[in-house]
Amino acid sequence: MTEQPENPSEPNTPRKSNDRVNRRPGVRKSWVPTREIPSVKQLETSSTRMLVRGTFGRCPACGAGKNFTRWIHMSDRCHRCTLKFERVEGHWIGFLGTNTVLVFGLMFILLMSVTLLSYPDPPGSWLIWAMVGIAVVGPLVLYKTARMLWTAIDLLMRPLRPGEIDPRYVVNDPYRDNPTGL
């Protein structure tokens, strides 16, 4: 086996065959993971409060409204606490799933309640048209709710990271309060 230099700028330094090369520059070898604190504890709020805020189209972290400039155009960050709404690439996929579940849930509740109330003779055509109407209009009506509700669910699943929110709103910050990461 030929020996290759560890650093290309130093061609005369041989590399041993059992040495590991750090392929990612800038990464420390003595990296210690930081203890993760759930977002609920970081913000000192309850999960129920975050979900209710999201259900009413408000920021799940601080409760600020008016995060939408138009009906379907949402700001990138909250105007009060600067929470980044799309925290990861592909955040919209979870929002679409939430919107679909909300619309199907509404359709299921309507179908079951009308069927149970008119049990011997369930209605025919008008119930089908009502379901089609909900399927077409429901996603647009529930857009804001689904979008902010998914952001609240995402906050409950994944803790806040540095730069996602204004540090003044974070009460228990593992990066600020414990710089060693333990």
C-alpha cells in the first residue's frame, strides 16, 4: 500500500495506513453533543397552548397573529419573535399532510353525522355534492390553520436550534446556558 500525505500542502509527510483522515474540514475531533431540551421547556409554555395557537393561525412560540401577508402567502419569520416557520427543507410536506387530515376529518364527521341522523334513509345526491364542496373548498379555508398547526407540531417534535428564534424568547437555551454542551 502506498503512503499518501495527510495534508496535500505538505507532500513530504507520509500517512500511515491506519490513520483516519478527517474528510470534513472545520469539524473538531473532540466534538461533544449538546443536550437537547424540548421546545416546550425552552419557551416555558405548554404543548396544548402551542397547538391551540397553531390552530388559530398564530405563531406557536409567541402567539402573534398576522403572519400571512395574503391568504396563502406566509411570512418567512414571525414579526414578533422571529421564529423561522419553515425550519427544514421539505416542511411543506407535513403541512400538506395536516391539511389533508383536517379536510378528511371534516368530511368524515359530516358523513357520519348525516348518516346517523337519517339512518333508515340516508340522503343521496346532496350529501355527495356537500362532500365534493368540502373537498374543493376545505383545503383553501383550512390553509392557515394547517400551516401554523404543522409548525406547532414540528416545534413539539424537534427542539429549537440557534438562529430559529429571537434569543429573548428562549428561557432555557442549552447553547447559551451551558456552553460546554453537557
